[in-house]
Amino acid sequence: MKDCCVATDQHFDEKRAENDLKRYKTNGPIHTTKELLTLIRNSNFNIESHLDIGSGIGVLSLELLKEGMKSATLIDASSSYLNIARKEFQSRGQINRITIIHGDAVDVAEKLPRVDLVSLDRVICCYPFAEQLLSVSLSKSVRLIVLSYPRNRWPARVGVGFENFLRKLKGNPFRTYVHDPEWMKMLINQSGFTYHSHSRTFLWEMALFQRNT
């Protein structure tokens, strides 16, 4: 997974991280994150711990900690995003409530805690080996997992293909993917989770699954 991690680290650089933080402070969470937060809130589960895989600057954890969650673990392949996240949590007096891990979740799976909630917000689409990433993510969830991913529709496939073509022309090795949502849902169900709720936009789907008891 090393090449994938390196490409992600290079693509999600300091400038992009700073822009994301500025956008968050001005406009709040982006729409997929807002939808995931709504699904989590409406589930009425008491969430005390959170593993945010592909956390970026940690917006989901920032929002959930404000609402009373006790702790969060952020893991991301981008060192720049994690540096910005660390500074932001520090400035809010929440640094003692989080753990930050740099790397590929599949490669460092043994370092990741089991938690109430696992999230992958716009992460599956950045990873070529969806089955391996899902397997690790599901193994770390005690209660819930939430995901956002592109819908398997031609506008999303064309858009992803065009963006990848432009990156190739520029020598950027980072790629995005449209994995089959039905296939992912099948894997999630086979791992002992049941569909709970979802929401959709024109290009994105957000879903919450609950571990069977």
C-alpha cells in the first residue's frame, strides 16, 4: 500500500489542508460530512469513541467532540492534513481527547482502536483496494460505521475518469475510484452489520450501518 499512501500524501498537501480548514471555519462542514453528522445524530446512539479513517483535518471528530463525545482517533495518509488537524485541536483545547496516527489504515491496522463509531467520509473513493480497507474499518467498529462514496452513476464515473486523466497529464499519481455501492453493502452485511439509514445527493451517497447484536 506504500505507493498509494505516498501519492495521497503528495496530493493532499499543506495548501489544500489550509484551504479546507478555512472553508470549514467559514461555511462549516462540507455537504457529505453534514449528512453523515445528521445520520449519526438521528441514530440516537450514544457515541463515546470515534475512529475517523481518512480524517483530513478532523471535521467529523471536531463536531462530535463538541456534542459530548469523549475521544477520537484520527488516521490519515496526509501528514499535512494531520499537522493542520493537530494545531486546530490544540487551539480548541481538545488535543488531549484525540490520538493522531499517520499512515495507511490497512498497513497500521494493529495500531487502531476498537470504537463505537468508525467513519470513512470520501475515503473509499480515494483507495484502490476497497475490500481491504472496508475489512479493517469494520473490524474496528463496536456499534456503527458511516461512509460517504460516489454513487455508481455515469456522471460520477465520467467525472472521476476526467479528473484522473488530468492528474495523469500533470504527472500526479493520485487516483480516485467509483466502487460499486451494492458490492460494498454486501461486504458490510457479510461482516455482521445491518443497514440503518442513508441519504443521497446527485453524486454522493451517505450510509450508516449498525453492528448486529
